[in-house]
Amino acid sequence: MAHHRRVLTGAAASATATMLVLTDTPADAQPVSPVAASSASVDTTALTRLAEGYLQQRADMLTTTRPRGRAATARVEATRSMTAQMQDDLAALVEKGKRYKEVDGGYTKAQVEVEVTGTSVTGRSATLQLTEQTRLHLPFTPQEVADGAPEYEELSVPHTVKFTQGSDGIWLLSSDKTDTEGGPTPTTQVSDVDAADGTDDGIDDGGGKADEDEGDKDAASDTAPLPGGSEDSGDKPMAWSRYSYGKMVAYADRYWKHHNSAWRTYGTDCTNFVSQAMHAGGWGPKGGAIIQRPSNKYWFYGPTKWTTSYTWAAAENWYWFAKKHSKRTKILDNVWKMAKADVLQADWGRDKNIDHTMIVTKKYRGTPYLTYHTSDTHNKSLKKLLSDHPRAWWYAHRT
């Protein structure tokens, strides 16, 4: 369970256009051309290209590629207030990219596409509802990828992008909003604060306060690197288990972005997604009566949110069912011991309420790679997550 957090990457529109100059832009970045149009006949395809170029520009800031000189710049027509915000954001993304390079090699290149889901034009204002689809390539060779390394991290982030038309007919980028709904800040975004603590009422994830006092959790998993590292593939032996870990991972790989229409999507969807993956791998429901809904002893999915157990979609409730009542998981003493199909949960603010749930979909040379909803992310390295959230408590579940 977690607060909604809205990350703003643009401010209110100003009628004055400015040219944003980025002196730390990768050398192969292409300038973003302005669009001139009348408000009566707007070329939304051209506006889409502008939005895509702007999002590509943001993603490029994370990469290890650096300009060959001060002449390597990119420009985007934006309002004055948007330019000020973007200067701060792009500088922060450069620093984020440098930190990622230090912890695990960073990203070698970025590929961004956008999918527009809605447009509206009113007078001199245009709004695009779109989804950013980004691949951030990792520094692995083709042979390493063939051996099991992830080729890239992927993310899918919804945006509301707005443009304002100047007096000269040029459309200016005026704002960009993403709603991360309580999960980790998407890789291509920045935030002034860490992920919010889970202090809400659980409405967005179908959870809430359980009908019993559960006592204390196990100690959080250690994050210290294991001595000597590890070259294991992360595969768990199947001989002793009645579950199919391969099916859990395959489910997460398939539905990390395109949500499975056979299931509901919650506002905060991370635990719902992991429950679906566990179900795909053989976890059977326990209980099903409406009266059992608020008890952490049960885990079931009903035809409505109100006939589904708290434990299905709420991170805190899921912990107690999985670890204590069903004993389907046990808490590992160190996060680096996780294997594929294991589950990692986070308590961002150390307030003893778990906020977020993820599943391991790859492990390569000792590093687990996590996949999750809210925001939809595929194969983000544990090293990056730990560097993003140094204050968090982590609970690594062996499934």
C-alpha cells in the first residue's frame, strides 16, 4: 500500500518561448524541430514527434555516451517555465546516469518510442496522452546476452504532455506529467523525494488493516554483497517443489507491460501483478468467503475488488499470508541470495509497513534483475534499486 505521488517534469505554461540548450547531451542526439500550425488544424503527428524527441532527450542523459565537445547540443522549443524545470531535470538525469555507471556499468544507449492514447486541442493549447516505451541497453556483449544476461531494461510510463502555441504559430512544450502512483520513480524520471511511505488506507490496492495483530516481521534482509560474488544462473531446483518457477517468470516477462485483461488492474498494481505470477506458477487460492477478505490467513481473487482478499493485491497483507500463514515463502537473510521467481518487497520509509512488491526475472553473475508494475518496469538491476533507495528495508522472499 502506498501514497500516490505525482512527478512533475514541467511547470505551468508561459507565453514566452525560450531555447533550451543542453551542453551534456550525447553526441549523436538530434535537434528537436519546432512545429508551426494553426490552432484550427493541428498536426498531432508532428506534435507526437516533438514529444518523442523530448523523451528521447531525457533518456539519453542516462547513458554512458558523452558529447565530444561543447558543440554537441540539442535544442527544444519550450516555454520559459518549462525550460527552467527541464534544466534541473536533465542535470539530475545526468547525475543519475553517472551513479548507475558506478554501481553496475550504467546504460550504453536508449531507445524511446511513444504510443499516443488521446489528443485534445483547445485554442492555442494541445494535450497528448501518451505512453513512453523505453529500452535502456545494458553493457553486455551478445555472448553474455546469449548466456543469460539481460540485453536491456525496459519501462512503460504514461505521460500527459502539453504544448502552447506562440504568437508566431510555433508549438512550445509547456508541461509533462507522469503519475507513478506510489512505486519507485521510473528510471527516466526524477523526483525530489524518495518513494512515499505506505500510510494510506489501502483503497488503491484493495488492502487494509488486517483483522488480527500479526506481531513483528522477520528482520529485513541484509544488502551487503556476498563474499566472492556468484556466477549462478539463479535457477532453483524443481525436484523438491510443487511450483513452476519457470511459469512465474514467463508470466512476468509477458505481462510486465501489457496487463493481462483476464485480471483487474489496481491503482497501485505491484502486488496484484506478483500474485498473478505466483498463481501462474501453481499457487492455489486459500479461502474465498467474503468474511475472510480482511484476514491475512487467506489469499483469493474474486469477481470484484470487494470479494478479493486483502492479501491478493496489498503488499503488507501479502507478506503475512506468504511468509507466516501459508509458509509458501521464507525470508532470506541477504537480498543477493535471491533466485529467479523469488519476490522482493520494500518498506521505503522503515515505518514497518511494506510498500512495494517485485519479482526476480533474471539473475546474471550474482545480480538479480527485478520486474514490477507501478511503474511498469522489466529487468531493473538490484544494484540500481539499492542505489535509488538507500534508506529502504528490503524483504527477500524465497518462493
